[in-house]
Amino acid sequence: MPDNPDVPDAFDVYTVVVLRRPDDAPDMTDDELDALQREHLVYRADLRRRGLTVANGPFLEQSDDSYRGMSVFACSPAEAARLSDADPSVVAGRLAYDVMEWWVAADSLAFPKAEGPVGDRRSLPDD
């Protein structure tokens, strides 16, 4: 990597899951949606309680209404995908997800309520 004072020497890499409403989400009654939302929130809260996520929350005022929320996981992308597959709203087809690594300048973020490590420190590979 060329020396450039604007490019960090190190990055903290986090696993992020973005939840979205798929185009083919099944129609449900209001009562079914309310029950499913409760199950979804309980599931996400349990992931947090178990230290598997360190941040969860919905999106509001986004440019694409299909995007519903995001979680920062304290595990690998593969494990985050496995855990997201078990989310009741994903199982029901009301939500889908995208998993990605998010690279931010080292020490830019902190998760003070996390009980263990979140992400890992990396450098950009040389070209």
C-alpha cells in the first residue's frame, strides 16, 4: 500500500448483517406480523445476551425501504449467516440478509458493552 496519510495503516474488521425485505415476502395478517416481530426481537435480544451481536437496530429514513435493519456480530461471517438463517423473520421469508465485512480505521469504534473481542485488526494487502 502506498504511503498516504489519509489511508489508515490498520483497520478493525467487523462482521455486519444487513436485513432487508425481499420482493417475494409472504403476505401476513397484522396479528401474524405482530407475533413474528416479537419472535424476531426476542431472537435478536438473545443473540445480544449471548455476546454474539454487539449492536442491533432498525433503519429509518433510508433511501431504500427494503432495508430494515443492521447487526454487528462478534463472530465470523459464516457464523453470522448461520445465526441469521435461524432468525424467525428470515425463516418465515419476511426478511432476507446480506453478510459482509466492514473495514473501518483502527480504533474508530468501540463496543463498551461487549464482553469479548469484536472483529479483528488487519492491514490492507499490498498490491
